[in-house]
Amino acid sequence: MSSVVVLSGHRDQDALVLPEFQQLLDDALSRRPPVVVVDLRDTRFLSVRSAFALLCAQEDAAHAGIDFQVVGGRHEVDRVLSLSRAAFPLDRIGYVHQQEE
């Protein structure tokens, strides 16, 4: 069993790739690792639906006792996550902001 599962987001995390993104999240959680990290540092666009998929995955992870972390950094992604705060409680998710290089 791997101790950490790391998922990288697409450059454009939109409706076109949402089913694949959801499947990756589901597959990672079904492996029941102690930690899942979603790396969005290379993601330029994050749809609200993708943010909601992260919320659902976080809830599933919490119920399974899995530490769920999101790594971001691009202004565009951070803005969607910020604007979605009411429906996407980032204080309940481990969120790490990485500055763009």
C-alpha cells in the first residue's frame, strides 16, 4: 500500500475533463491510502464543478480517515477556490498555496 497518492490536475480543469478527474479522485480514495494530494500547480482553469468534485472527495476521504490535501498556486485556481468558499469549506481541507515561479 502506498503511503501517499498524488494526483495532478489538467491544465484546464473544465467540464470536458471532469468525468476523468472524478474517476481519478474515486480511484485514489478506493485505494485507501493514508494521504491523497491533489496537485493543481499546473492547472490554469478550475471549474466550479471541479471544485465541487474536490469537496465531495474531501468528504469521502474524511469518512474513510484519509488525509486529503490540495496544492494550488495559480491566481486563477485560487480565485475559484476562494469564490467557492461558501460551498467549499477550505478550512476543512488541507490547502497549500504555492507561489508561481
